[in-house]
Amino acid sequence: MKRNSGYPGALNSDDILHEILIRLPPSTISKLIIVSKRWMRVICSPSFRRCYISKWGHSFRLLGFFVCNFLYLGRPRDGYRRPRWEPVLPILSTCKEGDDLKLSGILKHLGYFIDSSKGIILSGFHPKTYYVYNAVTKQKYQLPEPQQFYKILCMALIVEEYLDGDLCYKVIRARCECKLKERNTVSIETFSSKTGKWKQSTLMCSTSFALRPRTAAMVIGGIVHWFAMWGKLAIYDPRLGDRYIALTRLPRGVLSHEHEESVLGESSDGLLQYGQSNNLGLEIWILQKEPATNSSIYCNCTHTKYKWILRWRLNFKLLWKQMPSLSSHAKETQILSFLPQNSTSIFIRAGWNILLCDLETIMVETVNYQGRGGSISWESSKVVPYFLPSWPHASSGVMTT
């Protein structure tokens, strides 16, 4: 498209162009940055992105599934060692972009997978070496060594976006006790990309608790949710500057006493989702604040009452009616993971097969991936999907004048 040739005069105004583009669906908007440098500048600007996402919501694209073997995390020197043929950070690629990430060689230098958020990957070697990698900008950063030694720990990755479009992040290391003792405190260490330093602090709770080791927190709206021992959930809001942690019991549904797998996620309406499964089926619960409590997201989580609402219950027999070829894996079926900011779809594992299930229609499809397949040690591994935000970036296309 030539400059000032064939352009309606109205499109020369960025404000009018903004109002036109914001009405286009997500499937179209990402293709329009190649129209001209001006269109690319408007679409990729942080202000347009915020307005567009508030209207259409977030969208993500799946690159694959990261595999992290628990046998190698925090092991002693004489413990179980990773064989040389096994990659430190395997990825089960589901698309060309996932293949490119695997072939780039960067994963060989990141250590074991810990967590990811908004395309940012947190990885490393416990207890001293950690990396943060931005798959969009292709930048890797090694965090300074932590000040505290935690033999057993759980972690959290908080990624925040600011008005200028920059991503800032925090990494939290939380100590887990080797022996379950009656404690109402937990030691944590927080790294901030703003300061470039670790800061140690102690969180307090009104009752005794212990965090579940070797897990990563689900962060929603800046609030950290950790699995805790004895069927509880620990909630911590680092934005308030206080050092208190709240506890709430996990839901006690039909599967509560015999579930084999449990996962956390974020719903499409910004609430915490909890999923649990056994060989028979799964349940999905939503954590809501009690109506009488303060509706502000900055209210102290320790002063908030929570309530679990059952949103979905699924019997796996319904799936095998659609896919009888997979019924032989019925005893190995379990919930695998939620999709980001999604209340209707989940990933399920059946043997070495990964299935995408729509909970509204009870339709299921097989997710094709390239990787280790049946050689994955599912009992000792964490397999989690890796998504990138679908928003276009300035380097995504070829610009014309």
C-alpha cells in the first residue's frame, strides 16, 4: 500500500485508526501490522494493546509441553543422576514455533523447568542457580545467587506489565520443612527485576501449616497461591507489604479422599481454579470471596473469607465413548493442566496421549506433539503446557511504507 494513495483521509488520524482497528477480531488484528509502519506502530503500542485486550480478552498460542523430572530436583551428590541422553529441559513441541525453540539450543543452557508466565520461563538448578528467559525478546538473564540456603523449597513467578509495555518480574523461593512440625511461619526470599537483588522475609500465619515441596505457585492478579500440606491452600499477597499468609481448605468433593492428581489455574473471569482427578473422573472448583467481604483486590487476604464453588464434574467414561481406542489407558487417566485464563477447556493425560477436552460439549481431541512420547516417566515428572501471548510484536512481520 503506497503512502497517501488509496487511503481514506480519515485513516491519516491515529485516533480514528485506533477506533477502527479495535473493532476487528483477534484472528485479523495480528495480520495487519504488515500493512505499513504506521499501522504496526499503532497496533503494537501499549495503549492500543491494553484497550484491545480489555475488549477482546487475552489470547495465547501453545508451543508445547515442558517436562521436568522430580528425581533430579534438589538431589544430593550421590543421588539419582540424569542420563546424558536425556535433555535437561525437554519440550514436547506442538508447532513449528515450538520446534524452533527446541532447535535454537537455548533450552540446553536454562537448567530444569520451574515455571512460566506470559512467555517468561523460570528455570535453573536448585538451590543457587536460576535463569529467566523471555521467549519473545530472546533474552536470558541469570539471577544472582540467593542469600539463603533452602534444601527443600517451592517457588513462585510473578510477571507484571507496566504502562510502557515493559515486563517486570519477581521470583519467590519459599522454604519447605523436611519434617512436618507445628509451625506458623515460613521463610521466603524474593528477587525483584527492579532492584536486581534478593530480599529475605518471614511470613506468618494464624495456624500451623507447611507448604508442599517442589511445587510452583499459581499467581492471579499478583496474589500467590501455593499448595500446602494437610489438604490446604496457602494465599499470599506480596503487594500489600505485610508478611501474613492465609490458609483455606481445599474443596471436599466426591474425589477429595481418593484423588491422584491436583492442579491450579486461572479461570476466564480471573478466579482461582482447582482441579482434581482419579481414575474415574475429575472435578473443577472455583475459589470465590464471600459476598460480605471487601471487594477490593488489595484487601488483606488474611481477613478474607473464601468459598469453593463446584463448576464442573466429568466422568471419564464419557470420553472413552468418543475415543474407544484410548480406553486401554483408563487407569492412567488424570487431569494434566488448565489452559491460561480458560474456564471451559483442560488438558488430560491418558497413557502417553495428551487430550484437549471441552467441558461444555464434552468433546475431546488428541494433541499431537513431538518429543519423548511413551518414554516420559509420568509418575516422577511434571508436564506443563507452555504458551506465548498471541499479541503481535514489532519484529513479527515485514514492514512496508
